[in-house]
Amino acid sequence: MEELRARLMLALAGVVIALIFSCIVGGYFVKFLMRPYEVAAVGAGVDFQMQAWKTMEMFMIYIKSSMILAVIIASPWIIYQIWLFISAGLYNHEKKFVHVVTPISAGLFILGVLFFLFVVAPLVLRFAINFKLPGLDYIEYRPQITDYINVILSLTLVFGIAFQSPIAIVFAEKMGLVTIEALVNARKLVIIGIFIIAAFATPPDVVSQICLAVPLYGLYESSILFCRFRKKK
């Protein structure tokens, strides 16, 4: 418990330091988050417009976006503290795995964030813009900015965390908790589980669910290949 408390305090300190920087560039980060909708709107041939209804809405968006940006910036430090907490229960030769996996884990988190913002988000938004109900073509699609930012930020974190799955799989195989044969035999159950997780973690649309499920399964297969390569080596 003392180890856990110490790691949590250090992780929180890293977030606070990152928050100071993110508050300075928070406005630019909000503009960056609007980019997927701008790309989708231009591709769909509609006007790039949104609505802000509440008095302090823009300020609250700035605060929320700055906090999420601080978590993203501090993610390598946070992941490092998590793995240091785990390493407290490992043998010395197993602790070397922590120093190797920390930069990889941080890289996968950032890769998941960028994959969503540059690939998935424009596809999902373009689907939302182009979807029309029969006989209701007169309805203009103009999302509310708080709802948009909430969806983008939540899915940004979801994709970043989801891309950590190879680390968990390789770690479990290295520790002897699961075998390569078991991972191979569990493919059908894994596919079902991935789509169930994607359904709960994403908005209720098929596009975002598939866009999360397919990379997750690709990462699962990549983890198996890496484990095989490590065994042969």
C-alpha cells in the first residue's frame, strides 16, 4: 500500500506539471481536436460549423481539453510509475522487462491516440454527416461543440488505452501466465470479446466499433507473432 501511494503521488505530480504546460497551449489543442470534423465536413461537402449554447461553454471545453492533454503528455511518466509498482513484486531478472516495456507502452498509447484522431475520427464523423433518414433531408447537421469534444476526448483515451493490449499479452506470456498455444486456440473467443468491448467503449455506431475492433485484433495477432519470435530467439 505504501508503494501504491508513492507511485500514485508521483504520477499525479507528473500530471500537475504537464497541466501547467497544457493550459498554455490548451486553445491550440482544442483547435487540433476540431481538425477531424473539419476534414469530414469538407469531404462531405457541408459547411464547417458548430454550436455553443451555454454561457461558459467555451471556457469549460478549454479546461477539460487541457486536463486531457496533460494526461497525454504525462502518459510516459504515468505508465512508468505503473510498471514500477508492478515490478515491486517481480524478481530482479524480471524487472529488466519494465525498463524495456515502458517506452514501448508509452509509444503504443500515443500511437492509439494519433490513429484515432487522424484515421478513425474523420471516418466516423463523415458517416455521421452523410447519414440521412428517408424524407428528412431538410434537417441540417450541426453538432453541439461540448458533445463533440466529449466524444473525441473519451475515444482518444479509449484508443490510447486499448493499444496497450500487446503489452499485457506479452507480459502474461513471459511470466508464464498463458502459453502461445492457448492464445492461438482462444482466437474465436477473443474476436467475440473484442467486438463486445468495442461496442461498450465506442458510441452506438458500427463504424467506430469496427475501427476499434479491427486494430485490436491486429494487435492481438502481432502479440502472438512477437511471442513466437522471442521464443525462437
